[in-house]
Amino acid sequence: MTNNIHSWVTEAKANIGKYIRETPLEFSHFLSDLCQAKVYLKLENQQITGSFKARGALNMILSLSDQQKEAGIITASTGNHAAAVGHALGIAGASGEIFMPETVSELKIKNLKQYPSVKINLFGNDSVEAEKEAINQAERQNKVYVSPYNNEKIIGGQGTIALEILDQLPEVNNILVPVGGGGLISGIAGYAKNEKDHIGIIGCQPINSAVMYHSVNAGKVLEIDSSPTISDGTAGGIELDSITFPICQQFVDDYHLLAEGEILQALGILLKHHQIMAEGAAGLAVAGLIKNKEQYREKFVVLIICGNKMSLELMKDVIALME
């Protein structure tokens, strides 16, 4: 695959720069001492809407034609992508529909209602059913479906994180990235490798839902079931035609798979030592570093802290672990 991602990212930066935050890159004294490395946290939990998803959604929706915006867009999400799309639609002066499973919590529905440009549709018993219905409706209504990851505009937007990291820390040796469908790591890896091909890009996934890891090992996208995980932001499968798969095959150097207890411990470290309340997926990169700390000794390492939406139940579990 030709690396077009660098141009996707630079175009995205010009497109969304005035609407997003350049998030801080914070040095972690605790993790640096623990791992005998120079460890930095890229705080996407401080991004607009509370996660990195704002970058890709804005780039995608601001890139639509007037006709496409007027027709409206359709997407599916139960979390960060939904909020990012709602925010982006407001900026673009467009409207859209978000499909969510009937089992979604009332709190998530209430949070989405703050975006008046969004219509919420409840369908099916899980996220997979809701996503399939959203894609079907987009085809029937001739509307744009905004995938959380399977689109070059989404990937380009997420990749602006790598552009910032390389400006903030030119010495970086490794970037550890949470992985679900692969949009975030595709943008970061494609851009970073084009700038400095020696940078190690490491994907971090929960053992309970490591679809990208197993698919890359198999050489094809696998349809495999996931078990429940506190890293719900990365849970689930990959679209069979996803452009993120070949990008991960080419540009991701390695994967760290994490157990639920390791992810929970990482969230406790973020809360105790950095006063950062982060979602489950944000614990993946921290857990991956700690589990494999010997390979990062004396290296400059960046961990992507991808979002801030920690549920009350997860917060209680993290605090109980710290006591």
C-alpha cells in the first residue's frame, strides 16, 4: 500500500485546526521512574468532546459537499464517535441520525440530546445490529455513512495527533496506541512512519477483544466474537473491507495484549499519580508499557490517552483497587 496517509493528515490539519485543541504532551515522572524511560502522555482525554474522535469526525463532515450536508448523514455509535459526530454536525450546520442499540443506557441518550442536530434511533440488541441497520439506511436513503474508522478522512483526522507529537517531542522512539477498528493507529502510524520510519508504533488491545491483532496474524479480517472488556471503546469487530487493515499490516510494528486486571491497574495509576480520570481504552497504552517495560528502557515513549468517559461503575472498581 502506498503511504497516502501523510497527505490525508496534512489536509486534515488545515481543515480542522481551528476547531480542535492541540492536546498537551505531559511528562510522567511516575511511569518514567517505574520503566526507566522517558514517558509522556498524549492527553486526548482533554480533546473537544472528551476524546480523539472529534478530530476524525470533524474532518469527515467538514469535507462533505453542500449537497451531502443538506441530505444529512448517518452513523452508529454508543460513545465517543456519537458525541464527536454530533459536535461536528453543529459546526458544519448539518444534521444527522445516530443508530444505537436498544440496550444503551439512558445516560448516553441524555448526553447525546445536547446536540440538537442529531436524531437518535434505537435498533437491535447490540452495537453490531445497530451498525448494520445504519449502513443499510444510509444506502437506502442515499446518505453518507460516517464510519468510526473505515474512511480516509477519519484516518487523516486522527493522524493529526502524530503531527502534534512529532512537533512536541521530536526525539520520540515509540508510540503506544489503543486499537479497535484501527482508525487511530492507522493515522498515527502512517504519518509518523513517513516522517521518521524508525519510530516504533505499537498497538494495544484487550485480550478479550483483540480482533485486529488476530486478523493481522491470520492475514485477513476475521469475524470473531469478543468477550466483555472494560476497554469498551476498542471492543468489537472490523468491517471486512476496512482500509485500516492493510494499513495496520504495513505500518504497525507490534501489539501488546492486556488482561482486564492490567487495564484496571493502569487506570488506577492514571488516577492516583496524574489525577486523570480516563476511560477503559485509555488504560491500554499504560498497561502495555508496564507489562513490556524492559523493551522501552531509556527510550522516549508516548502513550495515547484516548478519552475521558469513565463510567461510575468503572470508577468504583478503580478506586477499590487503589485502597
